Amino acid sequence: MATLRDLRNRIKGIRNTQQITKAMKMVAAAKLRRAQDNVINARPFAAKLRSLVSDLITEEDIALNSLLVERPVKSALVVCLTSDRGLCGAFNTNIIKEANRVIAELESQGVTPKLMCIGKKGHDNFKKEKYTIVSQFTGIFNSLNFSYVTPIMNAITAGFENGDYEKVIVVYNEFKSVIQQRIVSEQLLPVKIEKSEAGADEQFIYEPGEREIVNYLIPRNVESQVWRMLLESNASEFGARMTAMENATSNASDLIRTLRIKYNKERQAAITKEILEVVSGANALRG
């Protein structure tokens, strides 16, 4: 049975933890606003560039550009975007589950899966498994900026162009709101061509030349998609951490209230016992 001192120490420890979770929630909320703005600003550019590339590309371009060619899939790269830190609820767990589902689906089709881990939590999980990890990028979310996109894209496209794998799938969290993130499995390579109805019959005049423009835009399109995915994952992480810390703070308040009631009951029982002992002693002396 816990003593009054034990209960006091537990209440004090939980209150200290509550102060930490409350501070982490405030930090996450401050960072979320900027991350959310970055995502909202990046989405239209990425969508417009993808649409533009799809409208400009011809059948001849698909046959000549290595990032567009669809080959028989013998091996596929699964890019898993997780966070570098924990304390963000089921954010990383859900991504890892989805990555495992994608890998199992590829294996059922006779495709050999390979992994690229962006974020420490994903790498820590998959390095214990049997899967081949071709590369990893950790620590980038501490100060996320566009300079990280180039080495990531170069690592992805180099293996694709060398024939190490014929398909690239990215698993990440798409930011919806502070309390909602949607897990997405999206094909990055080969680049999907989805011509819009408006651009299907349009004729374009190219300057300096069609081939030069298309060959320049396709890598930029891949870059913009990778950057958008990183921003989506970053904003989702802050949203998940803010929600998790808010829940932890609320749970700490409930636990403190329960322990406080128990402490008061134990204290009242101890006081009553002491009074009974004093009264019993006084009665014994009189008798």
C-alpha cells in the first residue's frame, strides 16, 4: 500500500511531466503554423508543374526520357518518410505499417523490395528486418530546407536510371489538419503522365526547343514532388506531436486528480487513526 510520501512524490513527478508535455505542445504549435504555410504554398506549384509536364510530354518523349520509361518491374524502391524524433503518437507506427503493407504487396507480385529511409525512426525499425536499405537520410527535419531535396532525388534517380529498380513508391503522411493526417502511397518513378482534357489537343510553341524544355522540366517536377512530400510529412509530424502532447497533458491532469483524491483519503484516514489512538490512550489513563 502506497504511503502518503509515495503519493506526494508521484503527484510531483506527474506534475513535472505535465509541464514538459505542455511546453512541447506549445513548441509544436508554434512550428506547425510555419510548416502548414509552407505546405499550402508548395501544393499549387507542385500540382501545376505536374500538370504542365503531363500536357507537354509526347509519346516520343516517353520513349526517350529515362525517368518516364516504364519497364517490367523486377525490383521496386519503397521510400519511407518518418520523423527523426518520437513523442508524436501513432505518426511513425502508421507509416511503418503502411510501408510493410506495400512491401508485402510487392513481394506477392514477385517484385523484390528495396528501402530508402528518410527519418531516423523508420531506419531504426527496418534495419532489424531482412530488407535491403539502399540509403538513409536522418536529421533533415531538424532544419528542413530545399537543399536536402537534391541529394535525395539524386539517390533515387541514380538507382532508377542504372536499373537497380524499375519503380519508386513513396510512403508518407499527407497533412490534412492538426488532428488528421492521411497516409499516402504514391508512385514517384516512372513519372505518371495524366493529360488534362484542356491540354490534350493544345499545340505548343517551344523556345529554345521542345526536347530541351521537357528534359529540364521532368527532373524539376520530381524535385517539386519530393519537396512537397517532405513538407507534408514535416507538417503532419508537428500536428501529430501537438495532438499527442495535448492528450498527454490532459491525461496527466486526470491522473493527478485521481491521486489527489486518493492522497486526501489516506491522509484523512491517518488523521482519524491518530485521533482514535489519542482518545483511546486518554480513556485508558482515566480508567
